[in-house]
Amino acid sequence: MRKIAYGFVSALALVACGGGGNTDDGGGGMDSVVPMGDVFVIEEDGAVTRPDIQTPPADGSVSVVRGAWRVVPSGTVEDIRTVWGTAANNVWAANARGRAHYNGTRWSPTPADYIVFAVHGSAQNDVWQLGMTIPPNGSGETGRPVFERSTNGTSFTQVTNSMLVGPFNQLFAVSPMFVWTVGTGLPARWDGARWVPAGMGVPPMAFVSGVWASAPNDAVAVGTTVLRWNGTTWMPQTLEGDAFIGVGGLNANDVWVVGATGVIWHWTGTWNYSEAGMAFDLIRFTAVWAAASNDVWVVGERGTIIHYNGMAWTQVPSMATQTLLGIWGSSPNDIWAVGEMGTLLHYTVP
């Protein structure tokens, strides 16, 4: 059996990418000392090798991904709640103070005059931002939902939502004609012209914190329960657990749901529990992103990142300690993860 150890090729690297230019390899943050490197394996004979995703060790003791995660300075201490994009040079992230855009070289923030919860879209020229107004101090008022949309990938315009109450905290765009938003209020959808309530079938008092969709007639929502949209109504799913937080997938027959106490469920025509291991039984998983059926990433508390290779889950060093809240990739070799206290991570393959 191989003697497995994690290590990093270099201990520290100085990333300087402010002001006049960017001298890092795609981080795009402020000047900072950032842990860098790559995972390596020490064999029994002392040889040092880099593991490959296609050749996992027989005992499954470590994750065998080809690349490594590194910390990217975000320039904020606000929780970064969501990340999404359409390409390696078109990535969006959101924190309470606004959104930020990554052009492949650097991140550029755009502040908002309301609390921002999420950013998502269906294409480079169809991007939505979700938030909530800030009531005056002592007014006793509650914030109202705010939706802004960009149809050119640059400028955003506020969209009227007079039929909605909210609050809402997540967005998922299927197409320019079909967008979901969910939260403590009933789910709502954009029908191409206006926002309309779409809470048919949602149990009373249910809280929905996340949504993912493969088509206008297929969506999965998670929260205090798991619901599936069939084009007409939400159908409750019978899954063990009561705190489902993240959802993602590849298509209607390959969907992942994650949540508190290490919960991971996988839909492949039926729901099946996916065991990550006892080490994660007390970890709250928050988000999931799949590049392929044998290439799935889950993030959660304490900077936890685990990877599924089609056979088993294994942990990958993240260089982070804060709870991670979102994950998205443009490809299996280019993935971003975001989290509390401005945590921003980038996975690349040399």
C-alpha cells in the first residue's frame, strides 16, 4: 500500500496584481502573500509523484485531483455568497455590498445601494442580480426584493417586481425567458415579461434556500425539504434530512443535493444517498457543482472541499478555514469557490 502524504511544491508565493497590472497566474486579487502549490504523493520508496484523477489509490485515502486550490485575495471581508459565470474570462460573484466581475485577469467590484444576495444568468448577455432594499433605521419596514438585469453583460437595469413580496435569497436562470428565485417567500419565476408567484405545491411554512433547473419544466428546490418542479407544480421528495442547502446537476437525471450533517443525495432516476464518510457527519455542506458524472465538487464548513470521482468522495486541501458558500467552474480545470469573510478560492490544473 502506498504511503500517502499531502504537500505543496512551494510554501508561499507573492501575488502582485494591483495598480498597473497583473503578475499572477489568474488570481486577479489585491497585493498579498498567497499560499500556492500542488498536491503531491510520497510513495513507499520515497519517490514523489503527482496523483492523477484517473488513477485513485486503492485505499481511497486521499483525493486524486490533478490540480490544486489556492487562495485569491478578494479585497473584502463581506461574505461572498454566490459565484457563477459563462467562461473562464466571464465570472460573476456577489456579496452583500455588490457584485464583482472577473475578466480572466482581475476582479472588478461594482457596489450596490441595497443588500445583494445572488448573481446568476443564462448567458453572457443575460445576467441577473438579486437583492433587498435597506429600510430606514427605526422604520419597522421590511426590505423589498430588488432585481436587476443585464442584457449586454455590462450595464444593469432594475426590473419591476410589484407582484412579489419575498424576501428571496437565490436565483437560477434557465433561459432569458425562464428564471427562478426562491427564499422565505414562495418561489417565483420570470416568464420573459414579468415576475410571477410560482409556489404551487410548496408545503405551508416551508423555507427554500436554493434552486437548480435543467429546463422550464424541471427544477429542484432545497431548504427545509426537497421539492421538484414538473412544469405545473412542486412535488415534495421523500429524502431523509431537514436542512438541505445546496443543489446542482448536469441534467434532469443527474442531480445532487447537499446539506447539514454531511448529507449528500444523488438523483439518477431515483434518489440515492451518497456516503461521504464519517469524518463529514458533522459538516454542513452548502453547495455542489458537477463538471461530469465522475467529477463532482462539494463545499461546506471549515473550508471543507470534497471531490467525487464516480466511485468515492475524498477531501481536497482548500487552504481555507471559513465556511464556503458557493462553487462554480467554467471547466474541470478552472473552478471558483467563495465563502465567508471574503474567502475566494481558485482551482486550476498546471
